[in-house]
Amino acid sequence: MKKAPTRFYLSEDQMPRQWYNLRADMKVKPAPILMPATMKPATKADLEPVFPEKLVEQELDDETRYFGIPEEVLELYKLSRPSPLIRAYQLEKELDTPAKIYFKFEGNNTSGSHKLNSALAQAYYAKAQGLEGVTTETGAGQWGTALSEAGAAFGLPVNVYMVKVSYDQKPFRKSVMQTFGANVVPSPSTETEVGRKILEQFPDTKGSLGCAISEAVEKAVTTPGYRYVLGSVLNLVLLHQSIIGLESKLAMEMLGEYPDVIVGCTGGGSNLGGLMAPFMQDKLTGKADPRILAVEPASCPSMTRGRFAYDYCDTGCITPLAKMYTLGSGFMPSADHAGGLRFHGMSPVVSQLYHDGYIDAVAVEQTDVFDAAVKFARCEEILPAPESAHAIYGAIQEALKAKETGEEKTILFGLTGTGYFDMTAYESYLNGSMKNYIPTDEELEKGFASLPKVPGEE
């Protein structure tokens, strides 16, 4: 039998020209987002003062199965897409497993991550609307970098609130964003009312995505001509990221493959949501039944230890409420190296599918994650981001299970990006100073105490 290529690329002509909206095929739709003042489902009129108009339409649409990708976005996609599907032959050999391991590599752009897929779309729609600029938050810095790139491509000013611990750990991420013209502020800051309140309550905090979201939203709604955009969690982001799964499925079909297991790291859900989308469609429609595995940090375990409830998406409690697996908007994650996975809640789409039993989830300590990252790097010669390394860990465990049982399964995981801005984390692991942190039940209860009371919900 002919050996499959190590790296397989679709041609530009084979790149998908539509995004797939997974919600259209879900048996149980994600619960509607609620406006905090009324506790009623949000309407276009409610959301358009916060988000660009076309993005609001995509966010609220549970029925349209496919959305055409604008030509302007397609042309920019072609600078780094289609991204390669890679067979991890050396990792398979190291593990001595009968499993075939494939990964979709999204690191071939300056942001070093999959985030550019949605950033280009969101910047395009904001510019097409005639907006003067956008605000956003970033955790590990990948989304902020991607949006800065996209803003430069469309001539759109970008303000980024970067979680303070990442701002300190990754100073060169800030420099890259500034190179593309973005204004970068460590969050929480004294620039916004909500930032000042958070600092007053938690003067020593290193921040969280929830804090940064609060500041970015406040800045957007108080600045004429600006809107807020977000790199994960929202339905519209998973829509844009579906291009990852669509390319993966087509490439695997051309290789005569179909995954038995699909593994993705999960913080807000954009990576896993995008990778799994067309395979989940098969699962929902009865065409196939792959196992879909979400891997999250044990330090911020929203799926494995959270509650399925309505909650604010930000620490300042100014955003609409989403029904999701959450640790509570008041939960402050530890300042570990999970980076972009330090968010208290999970995408409503991913949450609903997990709640309905279509997705499995595990939580992993960061030293185990970096064990997997180093093993992968030495085998495949790609330095993975700490976020991506969660998926690598999950894929390795699945491959080792196949070794135990002798099962010739096919594994697909998402390598969301590279780790070249994460050398502080790697140094901590390599010199033995990295520590694991798992929140206690008592600490989680403090976060759950912040959950809002929603009429009709338990």
C-alpha cells in the first residue's frame, strides 16, 4: 500500500468557499443569549450597538446551514490557506502505536494560530459597515495578534485589552500587535470604569479573559464609530472556524481516511468547534459516529467541573448572558500557562453538544501538557503553543489506548498554533519550576455564587 504523504495540501481551488453553521443540524439548539436588563432573548436591535451588523446576523441565525465567504476574505485566506493536514509519522513511531495520527496545522501565519480565520472575517464586516475601529480582548495574545493583522489588512484601527499575566509573560506578542498598528493595554487597567472597579476589588489580580472582555466592551460602546469583536465563544466565531474542519474532512477523504477520534483543546471553544463541525454534522445526521474529545486545563475546568447555566461572559457583568458550562464570571483562574484557555465559560454550541452527550471532555494538569508538548516537538519538529499541547496530550493518550488494545484507529487533532512566544512557559517546565494548580471545590463555589438568577432556570 502506498504510504500517505507526511504533509497534504489542498489546492487553492479546493478551499471551501462557504462556512458551515453547525447549529442548523443540532437537535437541540443553543439557548438564546439574554439581555441582562430584561432577561429576555437578545434581538438584532439589542446587539447592533455592540457588534458589527453582519456579525449580529450570523450570531443569531440557527437555521442557515451555509454562509458564503466574501471574496475579499477568501483572497486573504489564500495567504496561509489551505493549511496542511499532517501525518505524525515520527510521533506514531515514538509511541509504538498502531493508531494513525493526523493533525491540522493552523500556525502558518504571523499570528501563529487559527484565530486569523475569524479575525479576517470580522475585520472585513466591520470595515464594510464603515466603522471607525474595533475593540477586543486577548488572552495568550494569539487573537489580539490575528485581529491586529486583519485590521492592518483592511485599514481598520484596533484596540486590544490583553490579560495582564500574558502581557507580562509575552512582551513580544505586544510588540507584534503594535507592529501591525494596534493599541495594546494590559487588563485590568485604569482606562475603563469596569477596570478600575476590578482593580479596587482585586488589586493584585493578574487579570482574566472575563476582565479584558468587560473593558473591551465598555470601550466599544463608549467610543463613537467603534464596535466590539470577539475571538472565541460566540456562535459566529465557530461559524468562521468551520473552515478548519471542512478542509480537514476533504483532505482526509482524498487520502481515503476518516477519523475515529477528533481531539481539540478547549478554552472558549473556537478551535474544537471549527475542527469538529463537519464531523459533528455526520454524527448528528447518523452518517458516522466519531468520538469527539475536548481537552481543557485542570486549572480552569469549565466543562468537567463547571455548571450548565446562564452566566455573563465577562467579569464586570455588562455583557449579555449565555447558557454554557461555566465556573462563574467571578472565577479568577490561576496565572498558569494555559494562556488562551483561561476563560470561565465554554461556547454555547460546544456546551449544548457536551450536555447532550455528543462530546467527551477531560481536564489535564499543565506539567502533563508540557510533557506532551516536548515529546511532540522532538518528534515532529514543530514547537506547539501551550493551548495546542492540550490536544496533543489527548491525542497521545488515545494513541496509547490503541497500543494497549491493538486497535488501528485514526486520530485527528487540531494544532492551533506555534509556541514561539511561550518560551517563558517552556523554560519553567524545563527547569522544573512549573507547578500545577487545581482549584478546590470551595474555590469553585465562590465562582458559582456569582451566577445570576434567571427566571425559569434552576
